[in-house]
Amino acid sequence: MATELGGMQVTSLLEALPGIASVLRNPVADAFVGLIRAGARLGEFKIADAEEILRYAVRRTLMTQDETDRVLAEVKEASDKRAEKAAERERGRAAKKAAVVVQKPKPKPKVKLVARKAAKPPAKPKKKK
């Protein structure tokens, strides 16, 4: 015999058992939160979150499966491109670091020390006779 829990009962249960909220939480709600955080650049974009939202849309007949497949293909392609660009940037940084390490330090120019002669006082003008 299954019993339905009312809103107050669920609230009191969530307060009484702190870890149960993550177990009872809907995966669609988690996906929405993940995508919102990614959109605000507070978190990382996860394709799994997008897939969950799209599956939800298909279950509710908000979208067709063909539409969902197209959107997922676009998302995966964009994600792959982003990962490739990040890998290229990392390779470029590694190459720059290697180039800096390989370069020999430039020799310092030799400075010749020259002894300065003491300055002579200006010559006195000669008297004319």
C-alpha cells in the first residue's frame, strides 16, 4: 500500500534527514540548475544536463525526437570544437614554455673600465709684455 506524502510531510522529512534531499530531487531539476549555472559561467557545461532536459521535453511532447537529436548533435559538435581549441591553446603554451627554456641567455656585454684622469684646472691666461 503506497502512501502519498503531502507538502508539509515532505518538508518536515527533508528537514529531519539532511541528505535525503539529494536522493529525492528530480534529475530534471538538477539538469536545469546545472545549465543555469553554466549559462551564468558559475559552473561547467555538461552535455548530460542538456540531454536530461531534452529527454524531459520529448516525454512531455514539447519537442520531437528528431528535433532533440539535431540539438544534441549541434551541442556535441560545439563542445568538441571548444575542447579542440582548448587543447591547441594548451599546446601553444607548452611550446612557448619549452622555447623559453631552450633559449640560451644572452651574454652580457663586457664593460671596459677606463681610468679617468683628474681634471686639470683651467690654464691661466699668459700675460703679454
